[in-house]
Amino acid sequence: MWLTALRFGPPATAAIMLALVVSGGVVAAGARALAVVCILGSTVAAALIRRADLRAHATVALACFAFAAAGQVRAGGRYALGSLLFVAVVVACLRSHRASSARTTVASASRTVWTRLGVVAAATALLLVWLLPLASGALERRLVVWLASLENEEESGFSSSMRLGSTTRMKKGDRIVLRTSGAEVDLLRGAVFDRYDARGWSTTMTRRTVVPALLPEADADTKVVFARGARIVRGREARWFSPSSACDPGTASGKVAVDDAGLLRPEPALSYDEIWFRTRGACRSPLPAAAPPGENDVEVDDRLRAELGPVARDWTAGAVSDAARLDAIAARLGAFGYSLDVRLDPRRDPVVDFLLRRREGHCELFASSMVLLARTLGIPSRVVAGYRGGESNRSFGYRVVRERNAHAWVEAWVDGRWQTFDPTPVVEDMHGAASRVDDAWDGAAFALDRALSFVARITLLEWGVVLACAAAVLGLVREVSSRLGKRRRGLRTGGDDRDALPAFDALSRALAARGHERPPAEPIEDFARRVAAVHEDWASSVEDALLRYAALRYGGRGSERDVTDALERAARTILGRVT
């Protein structure tokens, strides 16, 4: 009994440790999901794997992963004590299958097991509590140095500020950022900037309004799903990427925040993974529109105005409306060269250097130049950043947006509303299509993404209910299979001879003395047929007695007294011949 209970010791201890850690701090959703999945896997392994050594090692390995994932917070003494208990249970579990296979008793094995268990547990706990933090500190310092070089790339330019050139490395990457399904959209807004300095752009539009996001998913025209491996800004800077025509949103939380730039923000900030909305037809509950232009939308530094004003007036000569002036600026910029390998001169303003000297650059420089030229003409303008285009997954009916689809464009106030302008020349196809094999691989990755996201959203209480139900179902299945297995083994192999009739034991000994011993795994019916083939005059009576005994024991047919008499007669016959 104790060996059976010990099978479930590692997952049970890991589950208790996870509960204690969560009670004292916040465990990241990914780490929590990994811990719970490993605990569930360890429980299943303990219940279903029949080979003792394989079961013990699989159970312990999965529980160790769960325990490591649960330690992704500063848990203090709780984790130290939990480590000691966990190591003790793990060592006992690994030792238990040996004791079971050797058929040792608890009394004979306990002293050795628990002595070794105590030594190993104390040593391992010392490593976990003392040496591991020292090693992790050194490793963490190295990681900080390494990750510092990736800081700009991790931010991806899509936060409250955008340094010019921050998306160039990103635009060379193939990492999947998000997937869209439903109505096709070209531009996905994620950031809007209204204040410029020589290094880049920032935003002053920080006020947010929380609105309902209750659209049923089945009624949505477009759905946007973040890829779990995407480099995206978290926390308060988290944002959805959505088309400007989006309305009637729907989210898992039932809420969404809208800032003054008309950007959609997850609400609460941590509940962000997917959003859906209407992008065509009549809106039932339009989102708050972007705020009308303010003084920041026409602000240009005096030095820049002096350098860019003549260019703007020259390019728009003859244009009689703001829309015509913007089209003229976009047309002139369209003749410039496109390149991701532009090195900015820190001694010069990058926009002035682009317009008057290099005449070659990336989308950030095109958008920035158009905005500043428009502002010198008194046209309110802003830089918008997000993604453009994507690859069609024809097998599964959605589009894949990668890092290289990052893009910057312009929104200008024309005819009483914000309108979109894109001055970057079209030099590459942003709307690709992958092969069928790539579609299949990405479909599998997308399915895994969705499964992990579902697991990460499950609360600890819900996981407790799931694990309890799983344990109950596994216990029931194991009990039923055990009973059926015993019945099946009894019918096929003769079952456990410890409950055999004394007369059957006497007959078995008599046969063994004549050289006809029955192996424990041999079915009684097969043994009877083997005895019948012996060239002895007692063979037929022994066969009859054995078959009658099998029918009584495993089929309930016949009388125990009659069967006992037949077995005793057969045994006396054999013994009489021996003597």
C-alpha cells in the first residue's frame, strides 16, 4: 500500500509547493502553466505506466520540471523547506520500485532507504538553497550584459517612444508576431507619435478610456492573435495592433482601453492575447475617435522649420488644398531610394540628412520627413507605427504577420478627420504566400500557441479542480482495469495460487514429483492438456480433475466437494504409482 501511495508523492509534493509559492507571490503565467502541465503529466505517469522503473523515472522527471517552474519567484524559506521535502519524496520514489521488485518488506528496507534519503535530501537541499543562488546570480549578470544589446530590438519601436532606426533589425527578421483571420486588413496600427526631437519620436497622448468589448467572437469580421514568441511590449505599454476601421471590439476580459490616439489597449494589461472586431458594415458601438489635433501636431523646431520650409513650399507649389499638398509630398518622396542599411550621422538631424543629402532610407525616415514637411505648411500630422501586409496561410485561412512586416506611415488631419498617407515607396511585396508544407508547420505551431494560451489563462483554483477530477478518473480507471486484469489473468493464466484448494496443491506436488511441474504463469487448462499427453494410465483422470477444478474456480461451475474428491483421487493415484 505504501509503495502505491509513494508513486504519487512527487506530483503531490510539487503541487503543494506550487500552491505555497503562489500564495506568497505572483508566478508568471507561462511558468505556472508549465508547472501545472508537468504535475498533471507526472500524475498520469504514476497512474498508467506499469513498468516500475520507467514509471518512477518518468514521474520524478516531470515533477522536477514542475518544481523548477514553481521556483520562478523569490519564495524565501518556503522554497527551501519545500526543496528538502521534495528531494526526500523523490529519493523515496526512486528507491521504492527496487524494494517492490525485490519483494522486500517495509521493515527490512526502511532503515536503508530512509538513511540514504536523509543524506541525499540534506545535501541536495544545501545545493538548492545555498549554491544555486550564487550560481544563478553570476548567470543572471551575464544574461543582463547579453540582453542589453537586444534592448532596442525587444522594444521593437512600439512603445511610447520610437528612436529612428529602431525597427531596421526587426525588419530583417522572420519571427512571427501575430496572425489575423477574417476580412483582410493591410495596415495594423500599434503606436502613434506626435512629438519629435533629433533622436526620434514620442507620444503625449496617454489618457485612456475603458469601454466595453463584448462583441461575440462569432460575429467578428477580423481577429488578431498574438504569437507567444513575439517580441512585444508588456505591462502598461501593452497594445493591440488593429486597423483604423476597427469598431465593436471583443476580448476575453470584455473590456478594452482606448487612448487619445485611438489606439486599442488591453484591459486589464495582462489579459492580452487576442482581440476581434468588426471592420466592415455598420458599427453598433463605435470606439472613441482619435482626439483632434493639438499644438504638438503642428510643432516644428525653429531650426528644422528654417531648413525644411523651403523644401515643403517647393514640393507643393501649385497645390491648392491640404490633401493635394500631402499627395505632392508623398509623390516626391516616392522617388527616393529605399534601404535598411542607412547609417545615421549623429552630428546631423536624421530627417534633414535624409531629405537634403542621402535621399535614401527606411520607412521611419519617409514617414518622419512627410510629417515634418506637412507641419511646416501648417497641416497637423503624426507618425504611426505598426505592421503592413502578411503571408496567406491558404491551408488554414489566416494571415501570418512577421517582424519584417513592421512599418511606419503618416496620419494627417484633412477635411476634419485623420486620414492615412504612406510615402514609403513600394519596393518589396509585403503580402507573400508560403508553401503548403510551411502552412502545415505554421498551423501546428498556431495550434500549440492556442493550447498554451488556454493553459496559461486557467487559474490555480481551476487547475486544482481539474487535477482533482483527473485524479478521481484515473483512480477509477485504474481500479476497473485492475479488477478486469485480475479476472483476465485468472481466466488465462490460472491467477494467484495462494487461494488454491489444498487438494489442488497436493495434486500439483504429486505431479511435480513425477517431473510434470506447472509454471505459475501456465493456465490450468493448458496444464491439463499437457498432462493428458503423458503416456500414463492416470493421465486422463488427472486431466479431468484439473479441468473440473478450473471450471469451479474461474467459472463457478460444479461442487467444491466433488472437485476436491476428484483432485484427491487423482493425487492418490499418482502417489500410489510412485510408492
